[in-house]
Amino acid sequence: MSDVRWLPVNGARHAMRKEQHQRELGTEVVALCGEVITLIRPSETDWFWDSCPECWFVAKIINSTPTFARTLHRL
């Protein structure tokens, strides 16, 4: 399960931590690349935008790092 959520905004698909994505529409959050984005309801075609390369790089690191929740079943 991914700890990152994606949202197409400002011409690219940006990533944020799962907790940020659960906030209300219109809220400003900082994407993994450092860009401040506003949570919106994207159109179906917005999802065709390219992923932000900086967000992609950071998301890969976050998703490859084990978290307590992911390793809990091993205890």
C-alpha cells in the first residue's frame, strides 16, 4: 500500500503524503517536490498529464522505505 497520493494540478501530476490528500478541497498543501498546490477535483483528462519528475523521485524513496504499519504483520 502506498503512502503517497497523486493529484493532477498546475499542469502535472504531483504527489503528496496520504495524510495531506485527505484534507478539504481548496486547501493548500506542499507537494513532495516542494511546490505549493491547491487540492482540487481534477477532470478525467487531467490524469493524462505527465508526473512531476521531482515528486516521482521522492515518492519512489518513500514507497521503498518500510514503515511500522507495513511491517506489523511480521511481529
